[in-house]
Amino acid sequence: MSKELKKIFYYIFSSIILILFITSFKVISEIDSAPNLKQVYSSEIYNEQYAARYIEFSIQYNKQRAIRSIELEDQYTFSSLKKLSNNSQLNNELTNLLAPIFLVFDFRKNAIIFSKNSNHRWPLASLTKLMTALIALENLPKDKIIKINEKGEEFKVLDLIKATIIYSSNEATLALSNSFSEKEFILLMNKKAEEIGMKNTIFEEPTGLSMFNQSTGEDVIKLVKYILRVQPLIFEIAQLPQITIIEQKSETKIDIYNTHPFVEQLNFMGGKTGLIRISNGNLLSIFENNKNLVLIVVLGAEDRYEETKKIMDIYIQQSKLD
């Protein structure tokens, strides 16, 4: 091979190495400068570019938190560790619970009594609709009439909120969000989450169908406490076994039945179901116990009803030790 040819190959090879280096540096720099939630949603004007970049980075670099095939490291926390550790039966029952994430929050004590992986992010599924209902109540007149579909059916905002909470209607949920622009509604959801202190929560859309609507058990507590304090109507609706809503144009009455598995239980004070394929079964339940409210959140369960029932039984046994 001639010297001239060798020199040409050398320059080509050197150029390729230089291009690869520059490209790698640019990618690393972009990763380091990935926007956080505050950057995405603190602006009064929705920053679509930042939001898209955040979601992209969330998908690429938080997959272990985004998909339910994750092997969560079991992290049990107990507010009364000594008493529980002295009760081998309760310890065994807790260890045998199958849900990857759960917690029990005692409102009188204002404390988590026991939990597992409560700070791990998980797809919310239709628990999302609690935030959707909250944003609708705080930003829309209850008697405003909204058209919900191509058929031209019209319902009042309050009836759409009822259908969203009790029946988990995606159609009602989208009608509420579409009364704004969808981007504006999502902005309001994420700004409210930030306001409440839900630092590990992000909403991508209003129904919960997206796996990237994510939160933690501890953040869900903050949402529930805010709703009970500021918009208790949400859980007053959520505890009803059945409601009737009215289509305004035809004045047709439509009966809607609550999908929550504990709705017939006398001490049930409200809650919300959630289920998409990737999240498995989510269930939020508020119960009355000895004139006290108890919140149980179960995420990712194969049998959310049985897991919640077992957790409540353990809580009642534990409360007898206090």
C-alpha cells in the first residue's frame, strides 16, 4: 500500500474517531441536563419541549420503576417495631402479603403504621382519576354542561365527576379534561401535585391508561389528605354504592354503580380502584375504625381485595396492642 493511500486511510479513521467522541460527549451532556419535574411544570406556560424530553428520559432511564416486572427489594417499615417484632404471628402475616407495594395510614396518629416499598414509584392506573376529579372541582363550575361524545350527549360537570369517581368512566374523565386543552389540564394536574408535595409523582394524561402516570404510596397519602381537607365531596361520592346522573338534552336518568369491592361494607368511607395490564391491581380504601379513619393503599396486587382485607385485619390486631 502506497504512503499516500495509508495517509488517506489514517485521516478517515481519525475523523471517524473524532465524530464518535463528539457525539458521545453531546449525549452525556444532554443526559446530565435532563429537566426535572420542577423545570417541566413550574412555568405558567406549558413547556412542551421540556415535557417531551422529561418523558423520554423517564422512559429510558427509569424503566425499572416504570414496569411491573421490576423485582422490588422488600422494605418493611413499622411505626411500632418493638410490638410487632414481639408478635411473630403478625410478622408472619405481613411477610406473607403478596402485593409489591402497600401501606396503612392512621389519620388519628397522622402516621404510617406499617408499609412495604411505600416510596417506590408505580403506575397509578385509575387512581389518577382522583387528581382529575380534584382539578375539575377546583376549576370548573359544578353545573356547567359539557358535551361528551359525537352523539352530542351532555352532562353537568358534577355528574361527570361522579361517573369518573364511582364508575371510573374514561369517557367522563376525558370530557372533563377536554373542557380545557388537554395540555392545560395535564399542566394543572402536575402543578397541583407539586403544590401538595407529591415530589415523586408525574401525570401524562387524565385517565390512568398510561403506564407513565406514576406515583408512590407516600405521595398518594398526601393527595388523599388534601382531598379530605379541601374537597371532601370526592370521597363522599366515592362511598356511595350507586348514583343517578342525568343526560341534559334528553333528561334521561342513568344509574351508575360503584366498582369498589368494599362499597357494601358499612365502615367503608370511600376509595378508588385502578387496573391496567402493566400495573396489576391498585386499590385505595378508607375505612372507619373506632371513630378513626384508616387509609390502605395497595399497588400491583394480583388480588387487591384479599390483600386489602388481610392488611386491615393485621391493622386491627396491631391496634389492640397499642
